[in-house]
Amino acid sequence: MADFEIPEPKEIPVIPRVQPGVMSHSAPFVAKPNFQEPLGFPGELVDNWEDVAVKKLGELTGKYRSLQVYLDSCVKCGACTDKCHYYLGTSDPKNMPVARQDLLRQVYRRYYTLAGQYFPKLVGAVDMSKEVLDDWYSYYHQCSQCRRCSVFCPYGIDTAEISMAAREIMDAVGQGQKYCNEIIGKVYKIGNNLGLPEPALVDTLEGLEEEVEEDTGVKVRYPVDEKGAEVLLVTPSADFFAEPHVDGLIGYGKVFHQAGISWTLSSHASEAANFGMFIGSYENMQRVSMRVREAALELGVKRIVFGECGHAWRVAYSFLNTLAGPFDFLDPKYPVPQHICEVTHDLIKRGALKLDPSANDDMVLTYHDSCNVARASRMGDSPGGQFFIPREIIKAVCNNFVDMPPDTIHDATYCCGGGGGLLTDDLMELRVKGALPRMEALKQVVDNDGVTHMAAICAICKSQFTKVIPYYGFGMDMIVSVHQLVSNAIVLANNEQ
Amino acid sequence: MFLTVLYAFIFYAAFIILVAGLAFKIRQYWTTPAPLKIPTTPAPTTTTGVVFRMGRELVFFESLFRSSKWTWIFGWMFHIGLFLVLARHLRYFIEPVWWWVELIQPFGKYGAFAMLAGLAGLWARRLLVDRVRYISAPSDHLMLALLIGIGATGALMTYVTHTDIIALKAFLLSLMYFDWLNMQPLPGDPILVLHLTLVAALMIIFPFSKLLHAPGVFFSPSRNQVDNPRERRHLAPWAAKLESGGQQ
Ligand code: HEM
Ligand code: HEM
Ligand code: SF4
Ligand code: SF4
């Protein structure tokens, strides 16, 4: 099935011994000039790239306190070394968070600290060189920016910040990653990651309306670009096509229908994802975010709601107000933006949805916390809402729910293995191996509690799992959207709006 | 007399480097913008909450406790020991000695053992666990050796050889009050001299090494930020410039 060894899930997970270099061959395709230039990056490796890289590093430490403090503060205590799913899945020591940081730190020390300038050997400082750049390209694309290491570091050192900075430096010297940069270009040109133009989007949604009507006998609407709707729904474009994403989209529509909330998608902001974050580019992240603001203004909506997507929710929750605010033209009664789970949870609590959880009785569910939702955002008004709100929704629409082991959920959740701009076929080996810790946790509840399905609220998690889960002997239909469960359980009434 | 003058110079120099170096780094951390909200969540939604979160990190090493019990035990022992030892040392620099410094003298003495045991444990971990060995540079080992050296020479004085503390204090006070004409001599015990040499080395390295974790921990955005991005915008000056200069 694969030209690499698939790791064996263990009953009791073990921390592997280090095997230097075993993943040094793993690297994604480099972006061609036509993918680099629209984002404002040089097309290919510039001549004096060593200088440019070092200068860019200095520029970034001056722009981001996180980077400056994190590069200085690590004491090499080793607490993070066994926290990264990529280390656990590959045994390559450069996938230990601190070692990953050190790839950048060694250059920082050489050029920006006295100790590194005068005693490079002593403090592990090295010159910028081709080997260093190759290591960066390889290992900063083996980090899904999941922040698990940050939770466990005594100073909260977040390797995600370091790998974002490293990717920004690589973009600045002209060695960008094809997958991310091509996709960002598509958003600029067409409006979404999939490159789905407006007519096709309209078509797809009409098809969806018919399908739902056939299934339920109720005309649930899936509108695009409807001016004056109350809610603008911004959702990952995978929701328009992929399984099980689209079942989630069907669910959002049913929730709005049932609650009598008018809503619309936008063809201009037909993408919740914002890969600008993955490449550490404030400018690109802002440019993508502005589309949401523009769409909201153009359509005259009162609220913005985001669909199920992990990193998109991080950008939306944590950054959108800063990047594209202020949103003083929206209804101040609601936070901007809201997560679809917040909306649904609220409606459930108010008894506004009629639910029949027995509709999901054929499943025993568990829930995968997406990293960006768990560790980089919130839902509701109290800390930790991002954990209990999705679970309360699931429990309201399903009778059988079991959590995975405590050290693999909530803020200790393991990444699916495909986040952070790594969800590309050229990184298949990494993705399969990186999923190991999650698969081990899943196997435990499958074996002990008869779990049959795992729900997720992230487009990347869903795509990644459906793709890699077969390598571990599970069926790809085991992955479901949270709003797919809602969709199954919701009892529709014919309330024409 | 030569020894006294030499160490007077060394300590003035070390002190200036330590203070100026730290001031520079703290200023740098303070003035570098944090353009986006990146607290590791769940994070407190109020400033008071953040103070408590930071407090738990500083006093109990909360995150470390979650991640690695052995590192936590040794690391915490070392830092608590260090804290006691340093507090006890205040009696050399303060006249009259504060009451609480008096109070901790008898048991503060044992801080040295906690410190040394902690350091030994941390070093063992660094040598024995293959992952930690892999990430260790020579400087990481030397730092532990240096601290063990300081601790061991100190403990030797406390428990074995003893030194003339009255004379030492007179020397230190004359340094502190710039009483150069009336400079008191530094006792010449080799162990004390070694202790002081190592301490001066530590002071000099401090602002150039990973010991910056001590000021750094206060500035870590993933720990010290309030979780309120939907309520408030957080535009860094350079980002605001992008906004007005770019699209819109
Ligand atoms: C704000 C005060 C401080 C805090 C919160 C703090 C916290 C920590 C933590 C959590 C660790 C990691 C765990 C460990 O290895 O012990 C650590 C390591 C370390 N700290 Fe501190 N520290 C502080 C001040 C200091 C000071 C003043 C010194 C210096 C004399 C120091 C020296 C060290 C050393 C050498 C290590 C690395 C130990 C190793 O090699 O494993 N720390 N610190
Ligand atoms: C200028 C600064 C310092 C001076 C003058 C100094 C002096 C001394 C003296 C005279 C003693 C013996 C105490 C006795 O006989 O009861 C001692 C003990 C000790 N010193 Fe220092 N020391 C200094 C800094 C430090 C530092 C920075 C550390 C730790 C990193 C340290 C660690 C120790 C320890 C562990 C002991 C033994 C335990 C104790 O008596 O508290 N010293 N020091
Ligand atoms: S952010 Fe996640 S993927 Fe990256 S080093 Fe940390 S634990 Fe690993
Ligand atoms: S846990 Fe933090 S301080 Fe410790 S080695 Fe990892 S990054 Fe460095």
C-alpha cells in the first residue's frame, strides 16, 4: 500500500529512541515562480539568499515579540521532546519541537548573539548555508503548527511561531512551498482554495438543495450572494464537495432553516481557510481576511458565522478583528465572528431545535479536538468552551459518546497529522506517520468501548483522516462532521422563510 | 591587597554587564510588538486571570509539571534551593539584615542540598535520556557544571572550611558604597575566591545565555496574553501602517 513503513499502533504508546536523519528526505514540492509572484515573493532562490535570509530573520525578531523571546529563552529542558506527533511517529530527532526550533535558533545565535559570534561551537551556532536551508525546508514542513509543544513548555515556547517565521524567511528568499502558495493564489484569483468559480458554486448548492429535499421532503435553502440575509456563512470550500464535509454543510443549512435564520454564502469569500497563517505571512493573511469583510459589507449581513474548520477558526476568532476589523457595522449583540457550533449550541440550549438523537443510534462516537480550535481559540464566553460546546452538541444529537484517553484530548489533543499546510500528497509518508498518536488513542476506544465513528470540526482533519485512516486498518467512512450528526438528528419542519 | 583590588574590579565589571545586559534585553522584549493574540488556550479572559496563570508558572512550574514529572522534580528543587540560597545571601549585602532574611537562615542552609541534588538530577537526565542528550550543546553541560561548582564551593564553606564572613561582608559593603579609600580586604581563602570567581562568571554569562529564560518567561505571549481578541483589536504599529498604506 505504501513505499514506507507504516508505524504499528501500540496498546500503550511508547516514546521512540532517536533515529537521526530518518525523515531528512521528506520535503514538499517547491513553488514555481507563477505561484510565488502573486503573493509578493521572489520567483526562485535569489542570488544572495544567505544575506537575505539572515536579514529577514533580524527583521522578524524585531516585528514579533514571540519570536525574539522564544529564540532566547529555551533552556533545553527537554520537556517538549516527546510531545510532537511527528517525533512520536517518525523517531527523527529533528522533529522534536526544541530541535526543530534549534534549526532556526542556531542561525539566530550565529548572527545575532555575542555568544554565537565568538563561540559558535560552544553554543551550537552555525553559518547560514545550503545544508541549513535544506534542513529548514524539510523540517519546517514537518510541523503542523499544532502548538501541542507550547502547552507543555515551561515558557510556552510555541514552535508554530518559529516554523511560521522560518517559512516566511524561505518565501522571502524565493523557496516557497507549492501547496500553500498555489492555494493562496487561487483564493486571490477565484475566491477559494479549490478554485471553484461562482457558477459552479451556485450549481453545487442547487444540487444540494434538491438532494436535501429528496431526502427529507423539506425545502432547505443553500443560498449564495443573497443581499440582506442576516448571517454570512464563511466555510471551508471542502464543505462544498468532500465527504464527510458536505454532510456538515447540509447540517448548517438545516440548523438555520429550523431556527428561521436567513443566511447566505458569498462567492467572494467562499473560503474560510486562510493559508496565509501557515506561511507566517501577516500581509497575505490580512489580504485573505479582507475578503470576508468586503463580502459582509457588500451583502449587508448582520452577523458572520464560520463553518467547521480548525485553522480558519483560529484566524477568525483570534485574528480577524485585528486584521480586518472593526466590525462595527454588524449587530453588536453577537460576537464577531461566531462559530457554527456556538450558534447551534445556543439554539439547542434554548430548545429551538427539535432533535431526535436516536437517528444516530447506529454509531458510537468519539470526538477529535482540532489543534487550532483547542489550543489557539475559544468558543462561548468561558475558557474551555471550545472543548465542551462541540461535545454538548454531540451528546444532544447522539446517544453514544465516549472520549479518547485524557492525555490525547482537550488542549493535549494530538494533531491529525495533516494540519499547517501539509495536507498534500507529496507529504504522504509524513502524514501517515504523524497520525500515529491519534490512531493509537482511537484504537483504544474502538477496542475497549466499541467506538465506531470519530467526529471532527475541521476540514483538514476530516480530509487527512479519511485519507490516512485506511493505513491503520479503519474504514474511511468512520470520520464524520459534527454537523452531519446534527443533520441526522434534526427533525425538520416546513417553515418557509 | 592585589586580590582585593582585582576582585573589586571583577565584580564591578560583572555587575555592570549583568545589569546593562539585562536592561537591554528587557527593553528589547518590552518594545518588540506582539502583533497578534496567541495565548495558548484555554487562557484567562481577564488580566487578573493572567496574573494567576503566570504566578502558577513562576512558582510551581505548572506546565512543566504536566509535561515531565522528573524534570519538574529536579528543576523545581534546583530553583527553590537557588531561591533560598540567594535570599540567605542577602545578609552579606544588607546592614541591618532584614528580619525575614534572619528567619530563613537556619533552614535556608539546606537550600544548597536541594539545589545540588536538583542540578545533579537535571544533569543525569541530560546525559541519560537520548532525546535530551541530542538537544544539548556543550554550553548546556557547562552551565550545569558552573552552577554545581558554585553550589559545591558554597556548601564547602558553609559546612566544612568556613570563611571570615564578617570580613567578607565588610569588603562587599565597601564595594557597594563605593568606599574605595577605605576598601576592606577580601579574605583570601581559596574556596571563597573560587566561589566568587564562578559567581562573577555566572553574572557575566547571564544576559548572553539561556539564563534569559528568567526575564523571558514574563514576556512569553503564549502565557501572558488575555484571551479577548473578539472584543478588542490588537494592531501593532507596523501592522497598522500596512493597513493604512495598503488596500482599503
Ligand atoms: C523567574 C525566575 C525563574 C523561573 C520561573 C525559572 C524557570 C525554569 C524552568 C521552568 C526551567 C526548566 C526546568 C529545569 O530544567 O529546571 C529552568 C531551567 C533552568 N534554570 Fe531557571 N528559572 C528562573 C530563574 C533562574 C535563574 C535566576 C537561574 C540562574 C542562576 C536559572 C537557571 C536555570 C538553569 C541553568 C536551567 C537549566 C537546567 C537544565 O540544564 O536542565 N533559572 N528554569
Ligand atoms: C557576590 C556574590 C556571592 C558571595 C559574596 C557569596 C558568598 C558565599 C559565602 C561566604 C558562603 C558561605 C556561607 C557560610 O559559610 O555560611 C556562600 C555559600 C553558598 N553560596 Fe554563595 N556567594 C555569592 C553568590 C552566590 C550565588 C550567585 C550562588 C548560586 C548560584 C551561590 C551559592 C551558594 C551556595 C549554594 C552556598 C552554600 C549554602 C549557603 O550557605 O547558603 N552563591 N556563598
Ligand atoms: S507545533 Fe505541533 S507539529 Fe510543530 S513542533 Fe510543536 S508539536 Fe510538533
Ligand atoms: S520545553 Fe520549552 S524550554 Fe524546554 S526544551 Fe522544549 S522549547 Fe525548550
